Amino acid sequence: MIHQYKNNGYNIVLDVNSGSVHVMEDVAYDAVALIEASGAGAAYDHDAITKELGKTYAYADIQEALEEIDVLAKEELLFAEDIYRDFVMDFKKRKMVVKALCLNVSHDCNLGCKYCFAGEGAYHGSRGLMSFEVGKKALDFLVKNSGHRINLEVDFFGGEPLMNWEVVKQIVEYGRSLEVPHHKKFRFTLTTNGVLVDEDVMEFCDREMANVVMSLDGRKEVNDNMRPTRNGKSSYDIIVPKFQEFAKRRGDKSYFIRGTFTHFNTDFANDVIHYADLGFDKLSMEPVVAQPEDAYAITEEDLPKILEEYDRLAVEYIKRRKEGKGFNFFHFNIDLDHGPCVAKCLAGCGAGTEYLGVTPWGDLYPCHQFVGMEDFCLGNLDDGIVNTELRDEFKLCNVYAKEKCKNCFARFYCSGGCAANSYNFHHSLTDAYDIGCVMQKKRIECAIMIKAALAEMDENEETTGEDIPELRR
């Protein structure tokens, strides 16, 4: 399967099954398109392709291009067979280990974000804070159900987790006490809106948190429109100075400034650039996922502008890298060094199997996005997973179980998308959120184009020292 596109002056050819990416001259690019359209793959009719290309290109150029294509095909870097379907098995029989938990330590929040899927922290139910005893049980559950896996992840989430800060610190301390006797290593992360960030939070996170996600929607007017305080006031002025200090103290340690864009700021590239201008260099901007009746929901009519913004952001990303002022944009991170991760694609995101959400009361859900949807409760920390039928449904959430995914060029990069989004829009775990798919494909195309541009920079001039992967994997 071949996917071809042109972006920012590059002719890009992706061989989906091998994961190989090629930047080609016009004649080779057009030759690949003709071969793919013929359906013959590497066994194409050489004379027929030559004749058709001869209407536009010189004979010698055509032959040179076809020779290169033949070499790539022989090396299985073009027109590769899809061998991964053969790896699909009855995942219900596979023994799963839990490797990550999302601890909803606070079902409460001190902001009133208009798009919050968690109902301003309450998850459409009761507000409450996780006790240390429940947090302790959660880590014990994770250790017990993680098998031989050494590295485990625990995300502190909410609501706003800093509203339960002392318990967060206690849980981390307890986790550290489990590492040596159980031969485990915990990677703790925290997501915060920043209102309660102070010296103690920054110092502790700098020491203990592998990653900190700081929520900010970009420009002041954009952020304050969707992320006001509970009394309707500005949150931007409160949190930006704190985040700037927090990020500065993190240094080379991982953090992300993470925002959400909506129908009201489809020019979101300006918000990402605003992050960079504030001094942040690890950035993320997610599209809101909302029902059509919500005023802020992204619509199909918004998509042309949004896709244009991703292209514009990609060009700005390259420009700033050339100027030595580069930043890391989460959705432009893509690995071209290795082939598709079959296990990852077949397992999907791991929700309901390898990854679980935990409520303040110890109930277990497939992930934080399902919390509060009672039909998706898998069990609890005392009894473990009792809804095994539902768990088995999540085991089968893979790209070959989804009609929209099995023949999509992006399937080995997105692994089938979000199960919660699929359910919320189609009442099925094996469907896909269509608007999200369009944006995901564009982000992948931009990310690959950026790799082409950076590889060209590496070839033509001295880089800043970062290794740029080759465009063939």
C-alpha cells in the first residue's frame, strides 16, 4: 500500500506496510502513482508505465527512475506486502499485564473550563478526593498485575490533582518504597491547570515527576474564553508566570504546555507560536472533541482551515529550527528509524487492558475518558477486574478490527485512535471519530514532511547537533 502527497515542495512517498518514506523527483513520484494504480505492485508492466510517462518525461529520466523503484521494491521498501494481518490472533486468549494507571486523585477542580469532558472535575457524579489508602491500594494493584514488567507509569489526574497535593506526595513516597523489593520502577506524571502551583509543587515535581503537563490554551483571549476561573475571571494571568518558572526549573526534564483548540480558534497555530514566544519549547495542542450541538465543537466546515493551520505550523516549525529557536511540537514527533510496532498497533492504546483509570473511590475504568460512564466500570481495587467481557472487548480494539482503519495509510502511526471517541460518536469501540481522523492524517503528513526538511538541512549545512533520522526505515 502506497500513500503519496506533496507538501511544502516535497514529493513524499510512504510505503505503508514497510514504513519506508521516500522523497522523490517528479518522474519517480508519478511512476509510483501509476504503478500503484495498476494494482500490480513490484510486478508492474515496465513498458506500459514507460509509455505513459513518456507523454511528460524524457526516456532516460524514466528509465533511471524505474531502476531506482525496482531496487527499492526488491529491498521491500516499496510495494511491500502486508504481513501484519497474519499477526492478528484471538487477543481474548492473550494474558495481559497492567503497565499504567491514571489516578483521578481529585474529582474536583478550581477552574470552569467550558469544554471539560469531566464536567469540571466531577465526572458527572459526586465530587471527591482520593484518600492515601485508595492510592496505596492502586499501586499495590499495579505491582501485583504488572507481571514481569519493570517500568510502570502512574499519572496523577483530575479534576485538578493539586487540590489533593499532600496525598499525591504520599502516593509517590509509597511508590518509591515498592521499587526495590518488587524490582519495579515508577514513572510518575502530573497534569495541572497551574492555579495551585507553588514552590513546594515545583520542587517536588522537579525531583519526582518524569513529566508534567501544564494546561494552557494559548493567547490570553483564547485561554480565558474557554478556561475561566470558577467565578468567570481570567486564569491566564494567574498561571502563565507560574508555568514559565516551572518550565525553567524543569530544564531538560520532560514537560509539555498542553492546550485545546476549538471552533472559536481554528487559527490555533498562532496559539502554539504564542507558547514558543513565551519561552516554552515543549508544546502540544489538541483539538477539542465535542458533540455537534456544542457551540465550540469542531465541524466539518472547520477542517479546511485547520488543515491549513497544520501546514502553516509545520513551516514555522522548520523556520524556527533553522534560526536556532526550535521547539518540540508533540504531534510532529514521529519515529522513522524503526518499522511499524505491530504489538502496539494490534493492542491499540491499551485502554481497558494495559492501562486503567482509577476513581477516588477505587473503581476501575478502561481509561480516564470513560470514568463516570457506569456501563464501563470494569471492577474495583478490592475485587480486581470483574467485568471480563468488557475487558475482552477492549482486547480486540486493533486496526484490523476497524473497517475505517484496516486500509488507512495512518494505521501504524495512530493505532486506531481513541476508543472513547469512537464510542461517544458511534456507540462502538471499533469505529472511529471521523473529524479526528482527518486531522490525525494531516499531522502525520506534516510530521513526515518535517523529517524530510530536517534531513535536507542536515545534508546541506551544520545542524544544532540533534541527530536527524534518515528518511528510510
